[in-house]
Amino acid sequence: DVDGNRITGNGFNGGGFGENAVFIQDGDGNVVSNNGVTNQTFNGIVVNLAAATNRIVANSIRSNNFNGVLVNGSPSVDANVIAGNDIHGCGYQDNGIEIDDGDQNVVSNNTVSGSSGEGIRTINTASSNRIVDNVVYSNRRNGIRITNAAGDMNRIGGNSVYGPGQSNGIAVDDGDRNIITN
């Protein structure tokens, strides 16, 4: 396990093939804050497999080839907080922020723009997540998307979603009892 670490105040510029700037696997209670992440070959910041209560806050994430922030995997990537980040221009068909198979995560007060895929996306069995008070604009596909059996009871509210080029502001392709109050 990788628990209770602080990764703060670093600059990550570029990486070799398949590299992420920050990768946390099987870890709880870690804090990733105030980092500059640019031009990564893979994802910017990843929280992966059985990782809970991690905080990804106040990072500047720019021009990565895949996701800016990826919360990924089962059995549980639960109760993580992604807040106050500035994410721009990420993804070859990927997203600014993606939650894949995670529950009760909070995505709040982020600015997400210029991604090749969605600005913010939940996918697979991601349930009971809160996506609130974000500014999401000018992403290639959708501003915010719940898709692919994305689970139930996700709450989306108070977001500002706008800009040219987006297919939809908010798209719900799958899942039940989601609450959208933008």
C-alpha cells in the first residue's frame, strides 16, 4: 500500500512512452497538490485500483496525451476528491477528468477546457459521485458525460458548461436516478 504521502510543488514536464506524471496505486489518504503537469506521454495524474480518500487539488495540468486526471479501477477507487485543478488541452480522444468504476468521489471547482474527448466523464459502474461547481468549456465531445453503464445516483450541479465545438453540454447515455441541477 501507498498511504499518507504528499506530492506537492513539483513540475512534471514531458515523459517517456507510457509514463504518467503521478501514479498512485492501492493507496489511501495521499495528497497531490500544487503541481505543474505538462506534456506527459500518457496521463497527468492517476489514482488506480483500491485507492480511496486521496486528494488531487490545485494542480495545473496541460497538454497531456491522455487524461488529465484518471480515477480508475475496481474493486474501489472511492471517496477521492478532485478539486481546484486547472486542466487544459488533454487527450488524444481522452478526457480532462475521468472516473472509471469509482463511487462517492467529488469533482468540484475545477476548470476543464480544450480536451479532445469529454471535459469530465464517469464510465462503467461509477455511482454516487458528485460533479459540482466546475467550469467546463470548449471540449471536443461533451462537457460532462455519464456513460457506459455509468452507475446510478450521480449528482451534477452548479457547473458552468459552455463553448464552441462541444457536442452536448451534459450527456447521460446510461445509468439511473442521476440528479442534474445545473
